[in-house]
Amino acid sequence: MKFTRHSIENRLYEMKSKRARIWHRFTGILKTVILFCFVASLFLGASFGYGLFRGVLDSAPDIHKIHVGPTSYATKIYDKKGNLMSTLVTEGSNRERVSYEELPKDMINAFVAIEDERFWRHNGIDFRSILRAVRGVVSDDSSAGGGSTITQQLLKNNVFGGGLHEGKFEKYVRKIQEQYLALELEDQPGLDKKEIKKSILTEYLNTINLGANTLGVKVAARRYFNKEVSELSLSESTVIAAITKNPSKLNPITHPENNAVRRKQVLRNMLSQGYIDESRYQEALNDPVYERIQNVNLVTQGEDKPYSYYTDELTEQVVDALVERLDYKKEDATKLLYSGGLTIYANQDPDLQAIVDQEINNPENYDTAKYSISWRYTLQHEDGTIVNFSEKDIEKYLKEGKGISFNGLYTSKDQANKRIEEFKEKVTVDSDRILGETVDYVLEPQASFVLMDPHTGEVLALTGGRGEKKQSKTLNRASNVLRQPGSTFKIITSFAPAIDLYGATLASTYYDSEYTLGNKTFKNWYSGGYLGFQSIRDGIVYSLNIVAVRCLMETVKPERGYQYAESLGITSLVKDDENPALALGGLTRGVSNLELTQAFSAIANGGELEKAKFFSKIVDQDGKVLIDTTEDKPTQVMKASTAYLLTDAMKESMESNRAFASDVRVSSTSTRAHFDGMSQAGKSGTTSNNRDIWFIGYTPYYIGGVWGGCDDNQVLKDAKTGEYNGGTGFHKDIWRKIMTKIHEGKTDPGFSKPEDIVEAQVCRKSGKLPTSGCYQDYRGSAVITELFAKGTVPTEKCTYHTSWGAMLVPENLRDLDTDDHYYSYKEPEEEDEDSDRDSDRDSDSSEKNTKNKITISEQGPSKKKSAED
């Protein structure tokens, strides 16, 4: 084929045209693909964005299931007369709920003007405020304000935890959810828009931090102006409204100048927005409001006092009640107590509490004042080692280093300080660094007191120690310190169950003599012989140790005495306490004053136990009664007749009486506590070596329990060494003085006597019906009139007296003392009546008791003295 120039050109043209067509086609396809990819990417991006946005909204809390208001409020405790006793707060709960109606109009307007000027018009979010905030960020204008509405701030604080600890992404997520929920919160079908706004504003003003853990406007009004919020003026309202932007830097007490600048802005906003006119604006500006704040602060800054002993125990009782009655977990109950905004109506009577506090702290009721110390001293040596010292190291230094006999008590604070400095010089060198030192002085001897209404269980007053109480939740000697109860336990574990459960009577007798069980020999509290056969009444009136132990072992048995004490509300016993010493209060752990007083209250209340109640009602912040203890029913723990018989015997122990004997002189043990003009009954107790002293006594109106002793168990009085730390009778003086004052003006109705109590004559030595010989006893007639529960009057006649009045000791007791010889005992030395003559001391010591020297009498039959004396 011949190619001409023309054909070649044509051919080239055709090839170019084909290439152009192919390229055009390719580029068209490519454009289509690119366009498709772009559209697809836009779609995917939009889908992803929508999905992400939808996910953020879907993960937002359900507006119908959340509480947008604050949940932490202070708990208020009111006493029996309606006075505010205590405010319980924890971090984040120092607020009290305010209603919209309590808010002054100026305060509402002040907050709206400075925080959210279109609050009443927007639907939860304010686009104009958002744009203004954006412009402020771009222009670095900090005065432009934020973009969040009051509704959003409320949600941020109470739903989103204040936005704390957020990363950037979390912050954006929270902002979107916050705005979404704000719209939802303000768009609730069926609800009036204005009422929704009022509710939001009220919750907001209850929520906000107004400086130094002052939360909500109600607490702020009291803190800064000592007023109720409804009483605040325009000027005062703007001070509080000015705090919210920065509660620390704008605090009107610590930074009044900063607050004043912000307050002026609040007033300008109120003026420009038409809430106030020029005259009110000027009047508020000219008000010397900060002077008033400082004056209030001077008065109130010392009000953060530690809780009282009563409040300390009350808080424990409330937590226990929430756990036991409403099935709260302990941590949840504690949280509710301190931040649940509860109202607790305590049973404390402020007038009675004042009397108890006055007498417990009256130095005239103690004839000595000593001090124990709590001392902490921390050193860092040059090599970096840290050493801690305490008061125990000082004691060891004095005993081992200087050979000084020291029991932990100082005669004065100066003496304590001298010993501290002396010890510090010994252990500190120049290269040491002192990291810390604290010292606290504790008055000794100490005392505690519990006052109850035995008929209701109400604890009317309680004090857990003498001297200044410097902290809350400190050592409470009335409720959470266990001490040995001494002779008071004779009633609880021995005499009460014997009469109540085992048919014994006040006339039932036990042989008072040397008494050994295993390797333990029990002795009486007094010196100088034994009294022979003595009744349960005598065992109570004269606090006879041997009679109590024999009664427990021969009639009740330790395990039943243990169970009986538990039925009276004693919770501190352990199984090892099931032994003879239980009758004398020789316990492994001891008991608290509160539980011991509560146990005796059952006797004072006719055998019905009303558990100790520190509060009558607990009400939540919505007014719902959570617990009402006034509806509690008492438990019948003993027969009414038993309670009355015990009361009658304890009544006699507070009157002047002497045991039926010739030479051995034993007097009733509670006369020092007696006061005139009122029926009263009680039981004293003094433990081995005079370490704990007790008196639990009651009248037809009240029951009071007092304990005395030293915190580290030092002896109160030691006749052998001469050590004296307060003696063994001051507690009865305190009891008498308190009870005298609280009964002023009251009539004496006497103790209520059950219908099944009868009288009968019996022989006081056998507890049986008298014979002619009972009248002829050489010490005088042994016939007495005794009280009995109906059906328990003895039917057998006395077999212990001969017809001429001598004693016939039963054969099983003749290995102790027989009636074959007639003995006389040396007259025991009489104790000082003005101090401790009527004290009773109990011992579960294994030290063998030695009788006084016995001599055979040469006197004739008419002068015979029986071995039991």
C-alpha cells in the first residue's frame, strides 16, 4: 500500500482522534469514580458523624431517671425542747434545702442577672450566650462571660460531677450531653414552663458552692449574715450572688475586695436589665455590708465545736438503727446520716443535760485533781531514721531509768511538762530534727453519767467524761468504754434470776462463811468475820459477796446468770464469764455504763425493758418518717413482782441499816447517795483494789448510772501504800446532787406495788415460818415481816433455831463452823464514815481469806454467840 503524505496525515489524525476519545472516556470514568468516592466519603463521613453524635446522645443519662438537684444535705439534730443540738456535715454536704417561696425576689434577680440573663426566656440553652463566649475566647476577653445557662450549670454540677477530671474529648461529649439534657429538662409535656424554671432555679441555688464548704444560699445566709435567707436585703443578696464565679477568690470574708468588684457587676447587670432602679442601685453600693460580714464572722468562727458525748453516741445509734431496721449497709447508713439532710429528734433534755454536765465537771465534787497525758513526739535523726515516742516511754524512763515508782498520774500540768522536757533532753541531740509534738492533759479521776427515763427508754442526758472535750468521737466513758461492774452485778446475774426463775424469795438464805471453789477463795468486802445465814435482801442491802456467789452457784448456775444478764441487754459478756466470779462482776471485758444503767431500768420499769433510745424520730428531707422509736414495744424480761421485790431491797440499801449481828458491824452500802423527799432505790459497786466505783439508782421518775475511776485503771485509794487518787465515794455525791436538782418541785408517788405482792412473817435466818425460838435469838428477835410474790410464801417452819434461841447449823455446813462451840469475834476496826464507810468492795481474787482470831467463850447459855457471827 502506498502511503502518501495526505494518507499519513489522515492516519495520524485518526490515531490522535482515537487516543483522544479513549482519554476522554477514561477521564470521564475517572471523574465519575472520583465523584462517587467523594459523595461516598461525604455520606460515610456524615453517617459516621451522625452515628457518633447519636451515640453521644444515646449514652446521655435518662432525664426521667436522674435527680438533677443536689443529693447531699446537712443533717440536723434537735433536742427534746426543739433546740438545734448539732449539725452533721461531711465534705460536700454542708447545705440545707431552701424552697422557692423562701427566696427573696432580689436574690433570684441577682443570680439571673449575673449568671443567665435570658433564663426565663430560653429553652435550656442560649445560643446568644454561646456566641458571646466564643467571641470572648477568640478575643481573649475574660469578661465576656460563659456560654452555659443556669440549667446547664445545674446539670454539670449534679449529673456530671462538676466536669472534674475530664480530658478534651470527654469535655466535648459532656458539653453535647449537657445541652441535650438541658433541652429535655425544660421541655416536659404537661408541666407549666414557669414552674419548671422555678424548680431549676431552686435546685441551682441549693447546689452552688458559696465558699469554704458553704453550700447553697440557705447556709450562706447564716454563714455570712447570721440571717435566714428570706431576710436578706438587696445588698446582701448581691454579695452571695457574686461568690459563685470563684468561691475561693470571691469569698466575702477572706477576699472582700474581690467580692466587692464582682458585686458591683451584679448590681450593674440588675440595673441594666430593669430589676432595680438607680436609687436602689446607689443605696446598695453605699451599704457597708462587708463590715457586717466581718462582725458576724467574729461571733460565729468559734462555733465549729466538737460534738458532745451525747451526739457522739447518738450518731452510732442512728447508724445501727438504719442498718438493723431498714437493711442499710453500714457505709450507706453513715453516708445518709452525714449527707442525707435528715432531721433527727433526739431525746436529750437540755435542762437535765446541763445539770449533769455541771456536777460531773464541778471541781468541788472531787477532793484531788491529777493528770494523765497523751504525748506524741517524733524525731528524725541525722541518718534519716524516724523515731516516735509517747507517754509510755516517759513512764518507762522514770521507772527503769530513775527508779521512780510512777503510775502514770501527775499532780499538775507543770509536773507533767517538767517530765516531758526532762525526757526530751535525754533522747534529743542537736542534729535531730523535730517533726512533730502534741500533748493532751486529761483530768483524773474520771467519771461518766447516764440519765434515762426507765418507762420510755429515753436517754435524757449523758456525759462521757469530765474536762474539756476537744474533738468529736473521742473516748466516751459512758457508752463505749468497758469497766468491771463490781457488786452491781450481784443483782443482774445472781439475785434477780434466783427470784425470777428459781423460786427464791427475798427471805431465802445462804451461809456467809469462808467459801472456796476449786483454788479460789471468795471474801467479803468488809473486814472482820462472817454473818452466817443471810437472806437475799441482806445480800442486797449489805452487798454480801459470799451470799451472792452461793446464790449463783447453789440456785442459779453461772450459765443461767450469764443468759439472764444478756436478756437485760448486756452485750459485752463472753463464754469465759460463766464462772462463780460472774456474781461479783469479775468479767473478762467489763460492761459499759449505758448498758448497765439500761439493765437496771428494766427493774425500775416493773420488769419491762425499754432499750436505751437516743432519738424518737428520723425524718428524711422530704418529710417522710424513716424510723419512729416511740412505737417500739418493751420486752418483759422479768416478772413485775420480781422487779418490785428487788426495788424494795435496793430501797433499803439507801437507808441507814446495820446487819443482824452482835460483834461484826456491817452497814447498808448506799446511804451516801440518799437524798430527801423522793422514793429511791439503788445498788453500789466497788471493784477489787478500788479501781472502779459505781452507783446505779432510780426514782419513780428517772434512773441514773454513775461510774468513777482512772482511765489507766489506777487505784482510787490504797490503804497499804497510801496512794490516793480521789477515793471511793465521790461518785455517790455526784449522783445525789444530780438527782436532788432534777427532782426539785416533784411530788413523790412512791414505787408502784403490783397486786400479787403479799407480806408474811418469817425467820430472817432460815427464811421460813418462825418458831418460838426465832423470837428468842440472843441478838434480838429474828422474826421479820418480808415481802413475797403471791404463792411463794414459805410453808415450812424454821429448823435453825432451838426453842431457847440458839442456832443449829445444818450438818453439811459444820465443817466450816459448827454449833458445838460458841465463838466471839474481835470487833472490826470501823472505817471513816465521812469517806468510804458505805463502800462495798468485791474480789474474785484467789488470795485465801483469813478469819479473825477465834476464842472459846466462857459465858453461860444466855450469852452464847453463834458461829455464824
